[in-house]
Amino acid sequence: MQNLSRYHRQTLLPQFGLSGQERISSAVVAILGMGALGSCAAELLARAGVGTLRLVDRDFVDLTNLQRQSLYDEADARERIPKVIAAARRLGEINHEITLEPIVADIRPENILELLAGVDLVIDGADNFELRLLLNDAALERNLPWVHGGCVGTSGQAMAFHPTHTPCFRCLVNPVDDDASGQTSSSATTPATCDAVGVAGPAVHLVASLQAMMAIQILLGEREVLGSQLKLVDAWSGQIRAMDLSRLRETNDCRACQQGERLWLSGQQTSQTTVLCGRNAVQISPAHPRPLDLNLLANQLAPLGDVRPNPYLLRFKPTGHNCELTIFRDRRAYIEGTEDPTLARTLYTQFLGD
């Protein structure tokens, strides 16, 4: 049971009150992706007293993260601590009364519904377009509200999605069309990324703050306040605009929220290989993840190069190669030093045989 007196300044607000704080303190929120947006939103929600935060991310802390990801420090980067482990450690020091559930996992069609079991709300901290479309499918399937956020350069956007009440994310981005043959094909242009144009830390925190406030409004039962508005912000100019998208639901016969299509949740639209934003690295995900004994693998790879394990992952630099592999317990791997998926897959198969 939380000591609600620590939230005194918050409960003074008429929008909260003690009854509102009790609702927040009993809520379960999942944050998918603990990078810039996810880590900032997680800190704000932890300080606000959200009862349970389920933190899900596949990545570890890198030195380049520290410019904008305020939960992490140089020690986390040196040790390559998984982000959810480092975040849970820090958030526990901020608010020991809340429950933290760190999960090191690659979010995929096979596990997303399990990861979202029992949650009241989801925060989008994704670093790629495909994961947001998968989250959209899962949220529609489970009738879960979720809060989208995205940030590149000095600008970003945020919007709260609620099945049956607002347009869905696929209404907004319309990533697939039917071609003449009836096959589904991608029509989305490749969005700008932080790798290509960079990102400003204050802009990230501005967008994440909007996400956290939207989440709190939903948890307090104030969905009507949000409506179907997409908030567009530019930290450099200080401008914030709101676009009313309510007509999208009325005029767009969306195949996801109106017709029940679940292309990403069904696995019909997914990738086993992902080029990672800003990292000169490729992630390889096995088609059928299964547990991996990291100690055994370390012994097997030791004659072949430099092996550096920790309790969560194993780093391996093969002799004679410029690339380095970071291998996780679920057989997922980052191949750093290349953005060539073919080379990455070759190295993965060579040393993991899967």
C-alpha cells in the first residue's frame, strides 16, 4: 500500500484528488521500449505513483543513449546493462513503493499479448514503425488504450488511442494498400530517423511529458478530455499544435479497427532482421526463440575470439572480423559494425547455427 501523502502536491489538484491518486496507485502500465521516450515517461509515471510499471525492452545501455535518456549513466553503458534492468534499479530508488517488472525481451507477434496481460494502459516507447503497428493490432485485440509518441530532430508528436473511441494508429499512417492482384503491399514511405537527422534531448522530454500526462488522464477516467487529437510539437520554435482526427474514424473504412484485420499480430507483416537506429548494427531474431545457456556458449566461442559475458548477455568479437556480436538469452543477437543484413545473418548462422 502506498503512502499517499508523498503525492500531496498532486492530490491538491482538482483533476486528481485522493480518489484519483488511488486510481493511479492501483493501475498497471506497460512501457514498450525503454529508450528516450520510454525511459522519460517511466520516470514521470513512477514519480506520479502509478502502482505497477512493466518495462519491456530488448536493448542494453550505450554511451550514445546518455544525451537524451536520463535514467541511465556511464556505468550502465560501460557494463552494457539491459535498459530495463538499469531503469528498474533507478526507478526503485525514486519510488520504492511501486511495483517494477523489468522484462528483457524482443517484442514480437508471438509474445506481445502475454507481455500486455493484465495491464490497463500501454506507453509507446518504440524505436521502429513496425513495432507500433504490432502494438496497434494487440491493443485492438485486447481493447487496450495506448499512448503513441515519436520524436526526430527537434519535433515530435503524441496521441492517445482508445479502441472503439478514436481512430487507430493504422488509420493515421495507412501503411498498406491492396494492389491490383489483391496482395497486400507496403505503401508507406520510410520515415526520418534519429540516425539520419539526429534528435534533441529536450524535444524527447517534451514529447514524453505529453505522453505521461495523456496516460494519467486516461487512468483518471478523463478520456473525453483527450478526444482524437494528434499533438504536434517543435521544441526549437516552442510551437504546439493539435489536429482533430475524429473524422478519420467516421470516413476511413480501416481494415484494422473497422474490419478486424491483424496483419502484424498474425505475423503476416514482420521481419526477422532489423537495422538498428544510429548503432551501425543489425538485430537478428530467431524465428522460434528458445532459451540459450550463455555460459555454455561462452565456453564454445572462447577459442574463436574475445568473449565477454555478463548475467544478461554475451559479447563476442570473432578473430579476424571487424564485427562484434551481442547475444541474448533468447538467441537474439546484435551484429555491430555493419548495416548489411546478409553479412549479419551469415555471422549469426556461423556462430549460433540457427
